[in-house]
Amino acid sequence: MAGKAERIGWLNGLVVGTREATVVIDPQSLDRVPDHARVLVSHAHADHTYGFRHKGVKQSTPETRDIHDALNSLGIGKFEQVKLGDRVAVDDIEIEALNAGHMLGSAQFLAHTPLSTILYTGDINCIDTLTTKAAEPQECDMLVIEATYGSPTYRFPRREQVYSEMVEWALYTINQGILPVFHVYAAGKAQEVVRLFNLYTRIPVIVSPRLDGVNRAYTKSGQPLEWKVSTSHEGRELLQKGPCIYLTTPSQNGSTAELANRRIARAYATGWAMSYWRGDAGFPLSSHADFDQLVSYIKDCKPKHVYVFTGFVDGIRRALSAALGKETKLVPSFLQRTITEQY
Ligand SMILES: [Zn+2]
């Protein structure tokens, strides 16, 4: 509508536009993102980092940049860091970076425009873990939130229980003379599992090379992790003979050369293990909020409007109607839409 000074909508990511500025958060394509737009990247998982290819200025936390650098060979040009807790001004929009609790350096972005406040959560987790602090709700006019596990099917057990079951399974497996192999995401989940075994056992942790660089980014930020990479002499020896656990990515299925002589048992650690898993064991260790966390987080933000950008849209919509007593507006997952007026 002519005359409105604010536009909020989807253009392969969240766009917040005012008379003076355009901010695009977590774009999944840059086709229609103007070079002068400011691009923000919430965290280092690959489905959120496409914006680092933007020609103009892009921003993330320094930890997100470091993890991205560890996983990718190309550096990021025109980069400006924003630390958690900092505010940056993009003309008449002020952006606050807030802890998202999802992985090291993961941020929510709270945008203050002349007319409203918009909170984009990125991927969030609302409980403390061994490597992250819970995301805290922020009051806002508009909340744009993920709902990866926005279905009542996904109510995770207490994290301490999941941790102890993982350690028990690993110890039992080692006692059988079998090597426990955990398949986990290289960034975030892997470092939590390393920390778990460092804290509660003396079992050496061996990781595949892809995890090694991310582990270094974690230690650079002050997180204490101890591990050996599978390609090192010590790592190779332990994998072939010693008691140890091996961490690798979810997609590494075949036997690696290091594991050729060992009997192995495979476990997957993911929230999806609530409904199914591959391999010999599955543990519902998630870096995302579960259904109950999402509902209470949304309530505590007291938003006038709620949009969900991924996951179980219908599940969360039904729950919010019941819990908040009002209809919430939801957009489906990343439909390509022209920017539209929302107010
Ligand atoms: Zn993520």
C-alpha cells in the first residue's frame, strides 16, 4: 500500500524494509536481494548460510563465521561481525543479536523499526545444554519462528536422561568389544557429544576430519573439548585397537579405512529419533525446541502476529489457537512471495 513506511515479508528469507533500509535474514537464494541490502545469517548450519554469498555487507556472530570457515573453503568478503548482545544500526532499523541456544554463535535477530519490533528466531532451543544456554523469549510485535518439532509427537525426554542413556549405551558397547559410532551433525551436536563424554567418562573421543575444524572453532571461543582426529596417528591407533568412541556425520555410512578391522555399532542422535532411527540405537538429542518449548516460548514473547517458517505449521497453529485463544497468522515454508505489507 502506498504511504506505508514498512514492509515485512518473504523473499527467500525474511525481509524487513523501511523507507531507508532493507534487511534480509537467512536468505536461501539471492536472486531478488538487492546488493545494497544488509544480509544477516543466524547460524552456521548450511540451510541458513546462503546469504554469505551476497555481494553486499553481511553480518553474523564471529562464532558463526568461524564455524562456517571451518566447514567451507571459501572465505566471506564484506563481512562485519555482530556479537551476541550487540545492536547494529542499518539506517533506521536497529538490529539486536540475541542468543538462540541452538549451537555456538547461533543468534535470534530482534529488529526495531520506526513502527514495530520483529523477532526472527532462526533455529532455537529453549533449554540449557552442555554447550549452549537456553534462548530467552523477547516481547515483540511480530514473531517469526521455526516449528521444526511443532507437533505434540515431539516432546523430548529430559536432556540428562538422554545424556545418561548415550553414555550407558557406549559403555555397554565397548564392554562387548565393539566400537560405538555416533552419527551426528558436524556442527553443534557433535561438540555437545564430545563434551558429554569428556565430562562423564574417560573414554577417548575420536572424530572424523569434518568435525575437527568445528571443534577447533568451539575451543577458540572458550569451550573445553578434548578429542583426536581419526587421521592422526593416535586417533588411528585408538580406532584400530583401543576403547574409544567415534563421532562422524549422519551421511558417512560405509566403513572407513580406520574402522575396517573393528566390529562397530551405530547410533544416531537427533530429535527425529522420537519417531524413527537407523542403525543400532537412536537418541532424541535435539538442538531445537520441542513442541512444549515452542508453545511456551511463543506465549512469553506476547506477539501480536506469529509466523512459522519451517516445520509443523498446522500442529503449532492448532496449539496456539487453544493456548492463546486467538488465531495466529502463519506463512508456509519459504514460499517465494513478493514483499507485502503486513501492517
Ligand atoms: Zn540449525
